Amino acid sequence: MQLIVVSGRSGSGKSTALTVLEDAGFDCIDNFPVNLLQSLVDNALRDPRQKDSAIAVCIDARSRDLERFPEILLSLDRMDVECQVVFLDALSPTLVKRFSETRRRHPLTDQHTDLRQAIEAEAGVLEPLSDLADLTIDTTRLSAQELGEMIRLRVLGRTQNRISLLFRSFGFKHGVPVDADFVFDVRCLPNPHWIPELRPLTGRDQPVIDYLSAEAEVNRMFTDISGFLNRWLPSFADNNRTYMTVCIGCTGGQHRSVYLAERLGVLFSTREVDVLVRHRELA
């Protein structure tokens, strides 16, 4: 039996994720009570017709007994259930903007709590799920279509028993991605931005690639990052880690971080992992 628990703060894209899973053949249930999760699994496993079923449930701030989730998840680990917890989140200002645009009511707002306060409080309410997430996705800069693609590639497209490794470039001036497992700051490296003919290009363009690959500091940084990941990825895999998001950041997210994310993606695509490369600041 395959079970995917989708969670996250309101406005982060949970409905989109459930729609993608439903299109992929999952039986999807929104606003599922935590205290019924064990019964759902027990009933499915008792029915021979459902032992190979695929179910996705959304558990969020509307659900009661969230503090029981770690206990229930531990019990599922002892059963014949392949369970993944996918947690969606975005920066608070983005969530406020999304609610303002849709004019929906946040589930935690009341006469004493405004929208911004509710969104901030929701993070604490959902800690029992966010702390145990196998995969966290930052939807701040993702459209619904891009989030759908991310779910299809990382959740549905993952090879069983292999780590899904995402390299994401970003610019520090736009904030650090909230879903990063590791963040490597490469702002100390030579910057193509200061070379007029390279400024309008990106780290995927050959002139920038040629410039950065000729710099000894860039090559040392690449060797250090790849060496660290080569050393520790097997340990994470042995600890049943399913997803890793490695974020490479430079100032604007155009040149150095893009180049290194691409280069690391090429290297690790030859390993026993599923590799994706994404660039947050590139259109």
C-alpha cells in the first residue's frame, strides 16, 4: 500500500498537489482527521483488493489531534505501508498575498486573530508534520503548473529506494529557499556580473561556463561541495532519507550558482540517485 500525506500552510498549494496525485490514480481525501489515519490503513490492508492501493490524504491546520501524528506515523512504519509526508510552504508575505487575492478565510482567523497572525501561528500548529516531512517544497516562486511538475517529478517520478536529489540555484538578495536541506554560499567566487559582455548571460551560457571553469576558486568550491555530498549521501540513504534539496546561492542567482548547480547535476546524474536541477531566479 502506498500512502502520501500532503500538508502545509494554507495557501501553499495543497489542492494543486492533491489534484496531480488524483490524476495519477491516487484516491485523494482532503481535510482528513489525524485520528482516523490508522483506521484508514488498517481497513485497506485487511481488504485484499486494496493491499496495493494508492491513497493520498491532506492533513493540515483544520485537522484535530495533530500532536498524535508522530505516534501514528511510527506505527505505520511497522506495517506494510510505503508512507511519504510531503509538506508545502511559502514565505508568509506570499501566503498573505494569495489569501488577499482569493478573499478566502484562513482557518485560524477569528475576531482576535488577523490574517498575518493566523499564517504565522499556523507554522507552529503544523510542526508535528513539518518536522517529519520526507519532502518540503517551497512554493513561493512556483506557479500551479510548476508545482504540479515538481510533484510529478519528485514524488511520482522517483525511483523506489533511491534518493531524489534536487540542485536549486538562487539569489540571496531574493531570500533563501525555505525547503533547503543544505545551503552553499558561493558569493565569494569571481562574479561574471562585473564583466560587461557576461552580465546579460547566465550560468548556462557557454561564455560564462568558460569563464567560471577557468577559475581555480570555482573548481575548488565544486570539488568541496561534491566531495561533501559524495561522503554523506550514502549515510542519509542508509537512514531512509528519500529526498534532498541542495541550494546553491550567489548574489543574484544568475551566474555562479546556476553554473555550479548545473555542473553538480551532471556529476550526480551518474550516481545511484534521481537528479533534478532547477534555477529559481531564471524565467
